[in-house]
Amino acid sequence: MDLSKLELLESRITKVVQLLTQLREQNTSLKKQAHSLQQELIAKEEELRRLQKENEAICNREEEFKQLSQERVIIKDRLEGMLETLNQLNID
């Protein structure tokens, strides 16, 4: 094997080592990024569950408000009817 082929082989090996080092660094960086994204996903899922519970509570309150409003109208109508009956008694 002549010297030029040896130098070429050495050059290629150096490039492979550099590429391998670079790929390992990228891999480490990507693993860190993946971990960070997983933590962010966990936080977002927790926030979503909290917001869903809050939304459910709001919907329940809204339904309760509607029911109370309907009951208020019924009570108001009944009171007006009773007042009308009392007014008729006083007139006679």
C-alpha cells in the first residue's frame, strides 16, 4: 500500500469519526428536546383536564341558572295570579 492510499484512508476515517461525533451530539440534543416536549405535553394534558373540569362546572352552573330562571318565572306568574285573586276579593 502506498502512502497516498494510506493518507486517503486516514482522511476518510477522520471524516467518519467527525461525522460520528456530530451525530452523537445531535442525538443527545434531540433526546433533550424530546424529553422537554414530553414534559410540555404532560403539562398541557394536565391543563386540558383542569379546563375540562372547569368547563363542566360552568355548564352545570349554566344549567342550574336556566332551571332557577324558569322557576322564577313560574313563581312570578303564580304570585301575580294570587295577587290578582286577592285584588278581586278586595274589590267585591
